[in-house]
Amino acid sequence: MDEHTYKVLGGTGALNIAFGVISIIAGVAAGVLLIISGAKLLGSRKKMII
């Protein structure tokens, strides 16, 4: 019984690490996209006449 619990906990830990890495990558990608779109908006601000 203890061996089964040990294997389940090991699998769960590996899954949590994988989800953590995916979350970090998605967060960095979203941040980069937001910075790029903000820079484009600031660049186009000079062309606008209000």
C-alpha cells in the first residue's frame, strides 16, 4: 500500500512541476505580447490628430 501511495505522489509532483513550467512560459509570452502592443500604440500616438 505504501508503494502505491509513493508512486501516486511522485506522479502528482511531476504533473505539478509541468503545469508550473507551462504557466511561467504562458505568463512570459503574454507579458511580451502586451509590451509589444503597448509600444505600437505609443508609436502610433504621434500620427493621431485629435
